[in-house]
Amino acid sequence: MNTTFLVPRSDIALVGDSWPGHGPTVTLLHAGVADRRGWTSVASEVSKRATVVTYDRRGFGETLPGNEPFTHVDDLIALLDHQQIETTWLVGSSAGGKLALQAAVEMPHRIDGIVLISPAVSGAPSPRTDDLDSEMLEIDKLITREEELGNIGEVNRLEVRLWLDGPRELEGRVSGAPRDLALEMNTTALANFVAESSERVPDMWARLAELKMPTTVACGSLDARHIILRSQVLSTRIPNAKYVALEGMAHLPYLEDPLVVASLIGDALEDDPAVV
């Protein structure tokens, strides 16, 4: 069973969940179109072999955006300190992957390993035009138009269509409870988004060689083509990293098949002697 906790910050409190378990700690970092609820089924499975922690970053889920300057890595450090977590594995999805990479560079002594799922990477080169899906470019145009018109509900629908279904797939490929949850999570994200202070975000693309901890980079085969290509290159630039293709899934694979993602994390933990 999971328990909910609060991490006090100067202007807000981070809302998180913890699943007590044996072995190492695994901290799950959500995407920019999701919140901690997206990890619930994965966390329940992974907690059979590890303690699992999730939380809502500022402006996501139940965590308020706040009004003071902040960085996500400082909030993450505060969470680890509050929960008395000396070291942890980080599992980061999309924007959560960007945070995982930054934390791994800034405090490598506290990071046992990282699992990156279709991660964003600060400093990564812009994709070539030939690497962009024509379908994604068209959806992006529609999103921009609806944003300009103030149709946030339509923006939400289009973003979920892009990231949950995949740009080359038919809308509604993923249906039912996963889609309902994706729409609900992104509604809050769109309403409450707040940007962190940019001066603390390093050029991670130039510092990937500094990462010495075990690393897995995974990407769904139905994700945007430029994200697949970037993830593949990323796995070659991080020392001793391995790449895993998640067949038949798009940008949010843990909503499609939590057991596959839990297995991905479990495989990464196999070499950790703390795993029971």
C-alpha cells in the first residue's frame, strides 16, 4: 500500500506517494503532460523489489505552481532529504528524463542508476527537418492555432492524441481508462504550468560522458521519429548505457502497459546488489 506525503518548500508543498519495499529506492519522475498518477500501476509492481517514490512537480497534479523562483532539481533534492533517501535510482519520462539527467550530473553520489523513457535532453541539437514526422508537424500547427484561439480543451485533445497514440497512429489507438487519465492529467498541466529558473539547467548534451552510473534509455517504437533517433544517439553518448525499444507503444508506455515498463525497471535493477 502507498502512503501520501508532503514536502514543504518556501511557497508550496510537493505532494508525493511512497510504496515501502525492500532493496534500493526508485524515484519516478513524470512527463510534462502527466503527473504522479501515471506511475501508480508501475510503482505497485516495482515495489515488490524496491521502495518506490513518486511526486507531482510544481504545477502538476496536486502540487501548486507557486510564485517564487525555483528549479526542479532543487525540489528533487528537498524531496530526497525529506524522505531520508540517501541514494536512489531515477526513472524519468520525457521532461522527467531531463530532470533525471540533470540530477545525475549535479549529485552523482546520490544516484544509483537511471532509466530514461523518451527523455528530453537540455542542449540536444535541434532535429533535422528530414527527421520530423509530417504528421507531427501538422498536429503541432493545429495545437498552435488552438492555443492562439484559447481553446485549451482542444489543445489537450491534440496533445494526448500526439503523445499517447503516437503521431503516425490513428487517434484513439489507446482508449478507456488510460486515455481518460491522460486527458485529466494534462488538463491540470496546461492550466498550471510554471517555468523553472533557467540558469540552473546545464547543457546536458555536452556532459553525458560524465555519467558513470548504470543507464537504460528506452523509447516506444510509435513515438515521434526524432525522439526515437535522439534516444538512440543518447544511449551511445552515455558510457555503458543500453537502449531498449518498446515495441508497439508511443511516448507514455507506462499508460499502455505498466507491466512492460515495470519489467524494464526491474531489468535495470538486476545488477544492483541491494535488490532482494
